[in-house]
Amino acid sequence: MVTAIVLMTVDGKRVNQIAETLAGIQGISECYSVGGSYDLVAIIRVPHNADLATLVTEHIAPLDGVLSTETLLAFKAHSKHDLEAMFAVGL
């Protein structure tokens, strides 16, 4: 399982609309509107690196109102929850 965090700068008038769109895309487990240097943060969990590349370049970056993205690739999860088991359902 590949986990990534995508930080996005978006058109301020479209934050909620873009967040709702992102939340409906397969592979995006969560989407948060945030304060600070970015407007939205998406948590992505997909089986392979190629799936991550496709998701970011073909489904997130081209959305109308997404101005820029920065993708952070997670190396290891540190959590009290078994994240692999939680997100492996149906894979």
C-alpha cells in the first residue's frame, strides 16, 4: 500500500466544491480544508506508485480551481491503529 499526502493551493472561492469532488475520488481516503500555506490536504492510499502518479496527474492537478499541488510520499506510518488492515478491505 502506498500512502501519500497531497498539499494543494486552490481558488479560495472553490475550496468546498473541490474538497467534495476530491473526497469522491477512489484512492483519496480523506480531504481536509486547512489554514496556512495550503488550502486543502488529501490523504491518498493506493496499491501502487503508478496508481498514485495517475491519481495526482490525471485526477487532482487538472481539476478546475486547483492552482498547485505538492505530493509527500509516506515512508512509514506511525499510528496506534493498524492502518494497513483498515485500508486493505477489498484489495
